[in-house]
Amino acid sequence: MVELERQAFGTALKRGLLPYISYGTDAGGYAWSENQAEEFSYMVKYGMTPMQAIKSATSVAARLLDREDSLGAVAAGRYADMVAVRGDPLADITELERVRWVMKGATVYRFDQ
């Protein structure tokens, strides 16, 4: 099954469907009991750059939901739920599996020193 997912994902990228691939669309072949941020790693393993995978969860998702006016970017007038990690997710996408700080609706819910 995982091999079929990898092939389908690669085919979609080659056919120019990158603007229509959103994070959270079951791209990874892993159990739901696992860290769901692993989907970023699968997206990169299957052909996206780390930035494309991150955008799939932010600006691409907002556009596909027709919510670009309120989601998808850190900007005035938008919802700005944010996470922080120690390392650079563009160099190692698995950093997003180790979130250390979470803010939702201007309230910090997690802050690991």
C-alpha cells in the first residue's frame, strides 16, 4: 500500500498538481496512533521540498478551503496559530515532529524549555 501511495503522490507532483495537494489528506502510510506530523516527512520523501510540504499545511490549505482571507499566513487580521521547533525544518523536515512551543488564538499552550 505504501508503494502505491508513493507512486500516486509522485505522479500527482509530475502532473503539476502541487497547488492542489494539502496536508492532512492521508498522504502518509502510517498508523493514526503515530505522530501526525510525520506526514511532512512522507511528503518530502515522495517528492516535495520541505517548503512545499509546509505550504501544503498553511497557504495551500487556506486557498483550497477558500479561506485565504483569514488563514494560511501570519499577518494582521488572520488567525495565527503557530508552532516553534529548535532546528530548521527546511534543512530537516522531521523537526516539525518535535514541536516545543504552541500558540493558538494568542494563547501559548505549550512552552518546553
